[in-house]
Amino acid sequence: MSAAAIQEGRAPWRELVAGFFADRLAAFGFVLFVAIAILALFAPWLAPQDPYDLANLNLSDGRLPPGSTGSEGVFYFLGTDDQGRDLIAAIMYGFRVSLGIGAASSLAAMAIGTTVGLAAAYIGGWLGDAIMRIVDFQLSIPAVLLALMMVALVGSGIDKIFFALVVAQWAYYARTVRGIAIVEMQADYVAAARGLCLGPMRILFSHLLPNCLPPLLVVVTIQIAAAIALEATLSFLGLGLPISEPSLGLLLANGFQYMLSGRYWMSLFPGIALLLMIVAINLIGDRLRDLLNVRLQK
Amino acid sequence: MTLLVFQRVLQGIGVVFAMSLAVFLGVFAIGDPLSLLVNPTLNQAEIAVVAERLGLDMPLWRQYLHFLANLMRGDLGNSFVSNTPAIGLILERMPATLELAVTAVLVGLVVGIPLGLWAGYRPEHWTSKTIMTGSILGFSLPTFWVGLMLIMIFAIELGWLDSGGRGETRDWLGMKLSVFTLDGWSHLLLPAANLALFKISLVIRLTRAGVREALAQDYVRFARAKGLTMRRILVVHVLPNILIPVVTVTGMELSSTIAYAVVTETIFSWPGMGKLVIDSIFALDRPVIVAYLMIMACLFVAINLLVDLGYLVLDPRLRHRRAA
């Protein structure tokens, strides 16, 4: 981090953590995110029912408003959906699906994009330029359109959505990493590593890559939020995940049919849940960007 | 300047070619073109005839040339559903989408610029902080979520506006548009606001950053020394200087607005290209999907070209540098 921190012997990551929590909004986002992540991770143990197990669902309890008691004396705090799913349980499992696919696709896209970006910077010349042309071309197409195109071609389902999300995201990482790596290539440590006759793989991954990490951290945070929103959008349009394992987007879409008849809770609560998750991640990302962006630091 | 325009046009053509290659590879190489392009209700003999007509027995590169040649003629096959040319179907729906997207971008500018000016002029004021927090929210909210909320509040609870279809339209230059009737506006307002929210946030951020940078410049200090009011300095001196990047980015954003219209049109049953392509994906109507993608590529290239040209017109420095 800053030179002062290094002189005072404080570890850079401590500086980062302290700076992060100095901002109340960011701290709030972090706490919210941790809470959601715990709900998502431990949903099978925390949720009042398993919303995927049809034997567990009571159709006669369908479409109950918030705060009603079901036929077997179960209390539904947020009401139920048309299948008789307790919305609390459905939302917890929805977190699991949305967060899981968002994070997994972002990390996969990061692995691919980072490798491509580093390679393009290291190779340079016409080949490096050609790679970046492809990246630029892809970035000129809006992500939602790209994902739609993929889903239209390969069909829907969890693996296909994952594929579509990775395709929609990898270019951002490639562009970011290549931009930093081009600058870093000029640094003395790279010249020194080259002077030591280290192999290109070693220079790329153990010398260049660590120096690209701060911006990557910011991009990955923001991209996870974007991927979650994109998956929810696809699922909402009915092109995403199967109805048997509802993500938040699908819950919203289901509830949407009932909204005109005044049964607001079926789409309102999953909507709020989705919103809280995305806002929490974006608050974290925003703060990280402020902290890690060297240009903004005094 | 002519050289630059020429360069841009060439680049645009390159992008359309790249898109055609991507769509071609997607449909013909990755997927099974027979199942993608041939109506599944046909029998075996009919399928063989269609396969030959489509040239599927030829090597891949010749198939691509064939595809390109058809593309040049504007022939991308007939829709399976309506059995009319796919391109015609899309073009018929285009005015509705463009009307929606352009309205949304204009709303974004009209609302975003004043808010951004204020937030940049008084960054520490509580109203500015509220505006900026609001803009984070505007970035975070998924489009379809905002659409649902708008319908819930303004169409269902309050009953002020309509949430389905285009309402009454009038013909203008051969296009049906909603903007000329009151009923049309009552239908247009909610979807346009839905799409505009993200633009408003973006414009606020851009304008605010521009104002903060401009306020530190000498020409602002000089204008102040002359005793001009802050209002005049902001509107007459600062605004033209920051408008160029704002307009450029907003112009580029028109492309993504048209893409995101897919979502908004579906929610509000707005009969545009986006609604058509979603319906076509469900109906497995591939020729329409291919036509949509190609038309979108051309549209994006055209918009980017116009923005580049607009940039040249707006910024005299750029014009002279290129001319010299």
C-alpha cells in the first residue's frame, strides 16, 4: 500500500482491512454479505423446509399471504408461493443457487480472462493485437445479448447458464489484466527476472500476476454481482435454470404471474433478497475500488 | 477528417463481418444446422431438399460464403412460425424498440445532467450525497427488478399508468409511434423509466466527475473573477466542456439500451424486437434469432459511427488536429 505503511512496518493487508472498515457503508455491505453467504451455505440446515423436495410441499398451502398459518400448523412468516413453498426456505436456497453460480462463473471467467490477458501482453506483436481485437469485439456486444445468444444456441440448464455467464464475462478480465500487465512489463523486476533467464510461465504467473491482483480483486467483486444479476435476468425470462431448482430470478418470475391479482409477496420478497445480495457485493466492490485504485490515492 | 471517417466505416464493416462469422460459427459449426434451421415438423425427404438448398453438403468455408451472399441480399430465411422473411419481421418491430430506447436515453440525459451538475458543484452537501447513493442503487438494481417494482407501484397500486403494450399509436414516416398520443405516453412512460434508471445513474456520475474537474480549471476561476454568477458559469462555461464525454458515452449506451430492451419489453409486453426475439427463442424460431443478431450488429456499428462523427462535430480541437 502506501509508503508510510511500509515504513511503519504495518502489513499492507492490515492497512487495507482497516481502511475498508473505516467506511460504514462498506462495513454494512460486508456484514450483509457474510450473513447472506451463511444463509446460502447452511441453507439445508437453517431452512424450515427443503423447497426442492416435492414430497415436502403442501399444495393446499399455496399462495398464502405473509404471516399466515398453514394447514399443518406451520407458520409462514413471508408467505408461500404457488407450489406451497415457504418463501423463507425458497429464498435461502435461491441465495445458494444465485451466489454459487455467480461466484463460480466469475472465477472461471477470471481464470480464462487472466491467462489470455497475460499471454496477450507477454506475446505482444501482431498475435497479441489480434487477441485483443477479439476481446474488444466481444466487449462491444452487451453482456445480456451475448448471454442470450449463447442460451439460444446451446439451450438452458445449469451447466449451459454457467457456460453463457463465463462467455459473457471473460473479456473484462482479459482487458483489465492486459492493460496492467503491459505497464508492469516495463518494470525493473520483470527485466531482472528476464535477466535471470526465468521461463515465461514463471515470469507471467509468479512475477506479473501478483502485481495485477489488486485491480483483479475489484473486477471480480463487481463481476460476481453482475453475474448474479445476469443469471437472475435469464432465469426471469425463463431461459435460465430449471423450475425444479428455483434461483431468485425464477422465484420472481413465478411470482410475477400472480402480481396482477394482488399477491405481491411472491415476487416482492425474492426481489428484495436479490437486491440485498447485489447491493452488498457492490458496496464491497465500490470501497475496494476506492482503496486499491492508486490513481485516487493521495 | 475524411480519412478518419473512412477508417471508421472500414472498422464498422469489419465488426459486422466478425459478427457474421461468430453467428455463422455458432449456428453452423457448434450447433447442428439442420436441427437449428430446418423446421422440425418437416419429413425426411423435405429435410434433404432443404439441406441441399442451404448448401449443407458443402465444406464449411463455402457455406460461410453462401451465408454471406444471402446476408448481402438481405435473405436470412423465413420464420418457422409465420413463414415470412425473418428480416422483415425484425424490421417491422424495430421502430417500437428504437422509440423506447431513445426515450430512455433522453430521459437519462434530462434527469441526469442537472443532478450531476449539482452533485459536482456541491459535493459535500447532503443532497449530493443522497444523489450519489441513489446512483449506486441505480447501478445495482437489475433492470427486470426495477420493472416489476414500477408495475407494482404505478400500474397496480396507484393505477396511474399502463404496463402492457404500446397504447394508441400514430403513423409517422411509415412507422407507428406512441409518442404522439397521450395514451401512448401512458404506456411508454413506465418501460422508458425502467430503462432510463441505469442511464440516469451513469450520466450523474459522468457529469459530476466532469464538473469537479472543470471547477479547478483556470477558465472557471477567470469567470468567477469577472463576477459571473455560479449558475451562469455552470450552464454557459462548464456544461459545454463536459457535454462531449457525456454525450459520447450516452450515445454508446444507446446500443446497450437496445440490448437491455429485451428484458424491459418482455416485462411490459412492449411489441419490439426484443420481445420478438425472446418469443422466437421459446419457439425455436432460429432464422429470426440469426436475423436479430445480425441486425443488432449493424445497428451497433451504425450507432458507434454516428457517435464518432458527432464527436468530431462537437469537438473543434479534434476536427482541426485531423485536418492539419
